[in-house]
Amino acid sequence: MSEERFGEFVLVRRHEQGHVAELVLDRPKAMNAVSTEMARSIAGACAALGEDRDVRVVVLTSTHERAFCVGADLKERNSFSDAELVRQRPVARAAYTGVLELPVPTVAAVHGFALGGGFELALACDVIVADRTAVVGLPEVSVGVIPGGGGTQLLPRRVGAARAAELIFSARRVEAVEAGEWGLVDQVVEEGRDRESALELAARIAGNSPVGLRAAKRALRLGQGLDLRAGLEVEDAAWRAVAFSGDRAEGVAAFNEKRRPEWPGE
């Protein structure tokens, strides 16, 4: 396994086997509160991962024992002038959109607190695996703002408009079991197993065609919110992008020859 650090607070681990990379939140002294510097590092790490054709799945993890991420660094925000807050906004947005726009499947491994921007980082992933210690929520209205990392758009796409409204308006925190029942997270696992379970899922995903994975993610994301006819056109375009690829040829040949495919990735 190789490691690459992006600034002081973000680490990327590339697992030598299986084409899986970890995007690690590593600001333990602040429970991974997202400062301006950390936001820049997340965006930079995502840009590098998006360009790495060897990476098929990204797992978003945390080094803090009791928190995934507690959201924006409010101590830093408290020191900002209005002009500084305006300048910081695109930096913050770039961190969340960086995760959201990764072209490969993404899995968040959540334990402990995932609040505000922390939960929004998880929501930007395709699948959320949470252990039983997880507590999630979007409490921004309780401090006079609104979710600004995608929460007002991503949460209703997961749980519907009414449930998203109740959670955002009330600012309440939701523990793991209820979060699983509501669809706020996708899998609830035993305490301490969120990273292990997320990596296991990532390994299964990464065994599939890299061309197919990227195209399937593109179709899923671009088709959201479209009517069925338009969505099927998005799907057809994605199908055409893979139908004549080397991966398709290898996949069909491997199936007929009853062997594991060796994906060319093109």
C-alpha cells in the first residue's frame, strides 16, 4: 500500500491489490472539522484520484476514533469578515463537489459524528456504510445558515422531500439504527467495522470492469431528476460508450471461457 499526503490533513492510500484508494480525513485534533486548508486538500486529492485510471473505487474514511467529520470549522469561520467568507465559499464548495464528481464509485465509511458538512461529504458518496456508533445530521439552521455542501439537494434524493425537510428544519441528530431505517445510510454494521466493511464492498466493486463502472456511475448520476424517456437516453449513451470497448470484449470472452476477466480498462 502506498500513501500520499495532500496538505496536513488529508491522506490518500492506494491499496496495491484491487484498485481501491482511500481518501482519509486526518485532522484528529479538530474531529476532522473542515477548515479552508483541509477543503483545498480534499479537492486536490479528488482531482488526483479522478485522473488515476488505476483507481476503480474510492473509500472515504477517517482517522478519528469518535468522528467521521463534524462539519465546517466554525472556530475558523467565527474569525472571518464578510469578505473573507465570500472568498472562502468556492474553496469549500470545491471540496464537496470534488467528492461528488469523482468518476468512479465511492463508499463512505462512517462512525461516530457525521454532522453538517461531514454528513454532506458522506452524502456525496454513492454508498454510505455506518457502524452502530454513527450519528448523522444536518444541523446548520441551528447556527443560522443552511446546508451548503449539497445537503439540501442530496438528502431529498435519498429519503424524499418531506423527510429531508423534517431533518433539515429540525436540525436533529439521527443515530445509526434509525438512520439505516430512513435510508440516511445504506448499511449499518457492528461497531468498529465501518472501514473494514466499506473496503470489502469496494473490493467487490473493483473486481468489475473499470469502463463499465465509470459508465454506470455516469448514467446513474446524469439520469437523476430526468423523466423516464430522457433517463433512458442517458442510459443508451452510456451503453454505447462501453459496448465497443476492450472491457466488453474481454468480459464476454472471459464468461464464455469460464475464467476471471483481465480488464484492459479501455
